[in-house]
Amino acid sequence: MKTFLCFMLLLFMVPLLNSCGTIYGAAVDERNVSTIASDHQIKAGILKKFTDDELVGVLDFSVSSYEGHVYLIGEYKTTAQKNRAIELAKKEEGVTGMTTYLIPENPKAACGTAQNLELTAKVKAKLIGDKDIWSTNIDVKTMQCITVLWGLVGSKVEIEKAIRHARSVKGVSQVKSFLKAVK
């Protein structure tokens, strides 16, 4: 019970912590404040739907919204779960489009959860270390040793550098990029 309460508190606190960074986030984000707020609302609405749905599960997928375009990244247990997640996300008010990168869970994959988290952290560290990239605008998730990048950056040069950084991390087998340049 104590673990459940801690988990619920964490789920409650994450959006609050996110909003504390709104001023900084707005300063380095390529979107205007109104669009950022709308995108946060879309993301929160989708996550709420996932939380309320027994089939989907809020922890199985990463969700982001950029200018109303939703990115749904993750691993699914069943085709029904994948289809339900897409259906719920598409129904959220304000969604103008969707990009998905969903792969079936593979218990025999070369990378387990711990290694995927480690690879994600190493990629993020490389992005943060590059002062030419607004790394706060890039979302990163690694599944089965495949690193996925998505978000809005300032230029095609930033996209190329981000992909190079991800590929340079030992253990990353493949890099999938959904990064978009605003210029």
C-alpha cells in the first residue's frame, strides 16, 4: 500500500514539477507560450485517458505534443493495446496529427529495462553537453536498444547533431528520429 501511495504521489507531482519549469521551458522552446500550454493540456488529457483505461496503461507509452501533433512512442503487449492507445490519443481535443513508433514487447531483446534507461541517460547527457542544441526540446526513449528522438529544434543542423550524438553511444543499435526543424 505504501508503494502504491508513493507512486500516486509521484504521478501527481510530475505535472507540478513540469509547470515549475514553464518559464525556462518557454524561454528555450521554439513554440509560443500559448502553444506550449495547449500541448501540455493535450499530453495531460491523453495520459489521463491512458491512466483510466485498463488495457492501455500509463507507463507503457511516452506521449508528447508539439503544436497539436502527438508523438506516441513505446512498446505494446498486444495489438489490441496498441490500437486502443492510438484510438484514445486521436480522440483528445486539439490533436491535429499523430506520429507513432510502437514496437511489440520482446522479452528476449538484447536490452532490458535497466540497459534501455542507461542508454537513454547517456544520449541525454550527450545532448545536454552540446551547447549548440536546445536539448530540453528533444524527447528521448530507448526500447530494445533502439533510441527514438522526437521534438522541435531550431535547425536541420541540430537534428543531424542530435542523431550523431545518439548513434555515438555504445550499445545503441539503431536511432529513429522524428525531430523537426522550425527553420
